[in-house]
Amino acid sequence: MKGLFITLEGVDGAGKSSHVEWLAEHFRYAGRAVVFTREPGGTPLGEKLREIVLHDAMHPDTEALIMFAARREHVEQVIRPALARGEVVISDRFTDASFAYQCGGRGLPEARLEVLEQWVHGDLQPDLTLLFDVPGEIAQARLGAARTPDRFERERQDFHARVRAAYLRRAARYPQRIRVVDGSRALDEVRAQLADILRKM
């Protein structure tokens, strides 16, 4: 059975984590083995790099390079092996996040990240990306109630607006892969939309 690679994207506070287990159960019910992972992270080295990138101040170029360094380990140690076994890989973020945060938010040129993307995983792209989209004020309200914010979550509202806009541009550029989900709706309504997307796959 062919492996399936699904990524979850969206601004911080968009509600991705509320649907992870539901998505996993959807595939388990269909008899599929599921691997859930995240970025940055997913491997022992990746988790160490995650702590650095989420909490230490650095140049935007350094930030992008760390993200792709962690991604290289993630692809080779977790994603490719699971797909080769025919499993469903669900990843909380992948390369779309780099284009959204490092290009949209930080202002790095997309061409620079396209080189890194080709180098790190050029022949591997998600089969489906679920982009959870919410207005900025809703995302910020959710973050305020959730936990101690990391350095991305502490960014000003205009940063998050640029990230959201970059995500939506990616969705318009790759409509066959990226499906926009209205994350501001009630939980059951969001899951009904997710179920419809998965049926159409």
C-alpha cells in the first residue's frame, strides 16, 4: 500500500492541534498505520534544534538554515522510512511553514528557500496539506489563553498578518495540494470539512 504524506499548516493559534488525533483515528479506522510528527523536531537532533530556534535570538538566515537542517534529519529518519512502509505520515508543519514564516514573516527571498527545498527534499512533497486559516485576532486570543509564548508567538500582529498572507498565496499557487480549512468555525463544522476533503482524496 502506498504511503501517504499529510501536512498541517497555519499561523500559531489556527487550531491545528485540535484535529490531529481525529485525523489519525480516521486513517486507523481505515486500517492504516499512522505516524504523527512535527517540525521543527521529529528526531532527537530535530528536537534540540527546535528548542534553539523557538527560544534563542538569531539572524533570519540562521533561522531558515536551522529549520532546513532539522528538516533534512526529519525527512531521512522519519518521513521517508514511514512512507516506504506504506504508512500515513501526519506532520505538524513542513516546508510551507518556512515559506510562510521565514519568507512572509521575516522577508527572506523565496528563491533562497527554493534552493534549500530542492537540496533537502526536492523529490518529496506532501500528498495533501491542510491549511487551517483564521483571522489574526482569533489566533492571538487563542494563543493568549494557551501557554507561555515562544519567540514566534511573541511577534507583533503585523508579522502574523504577513505569515497568514504568505500561506494563502501558497494555497493559491498549489490548489491541488493545499486545501484551506476555516479554522474559526465550530469544531464539528471543521471536522465535517476535513472529512469532505479526505473523502475527495
